[in-house]
Amino acid sequence: MPLIIIIALLIGLRYFEVWRFAELSWWWVVGAMVFAFIWFEFIEKALGLDKKKEHNVDEQRRKDRIKSTFDNKRK
């Protein structure tokens, strides 16, 4: 997500020609977009980071379900 925010900032700063970004080539911005695409489509999947996020969500859901079940039985 920080990568997407950086790209959005680069686009805004370059478009409005702020400070040194006025001289920045659009190719740097396009290059950052290509890098983000490659990261999210290939590298993240190859490292298993996308599955790790899903696993953490499932684990939290399981813990919440167990907690609610035991809280209901105590009442």
C-alpha cells in the first residue's frame, strides 16, 4: 500500500510541477507503476505474502468465533 501512495504523490507532484518534481521525467512515474504492477502480480504471490494476509484474517476469524462460543456458554 505505501507503494501506491508514493505513486499517487509522484503523479500529483509531477502534474502540478511542485519543486524539483517539475523536472522529473514522466518515465520515472511510469516506471514506478510498472514496478508496482510486477510486485503485486508476481513477486508478492511468489513470496506467499498474499496467502499470509488471508491466513491472518482466517486465524483472527477463528479466534473470534471461539471466544464468542465460550462467552455464550458461560452465560
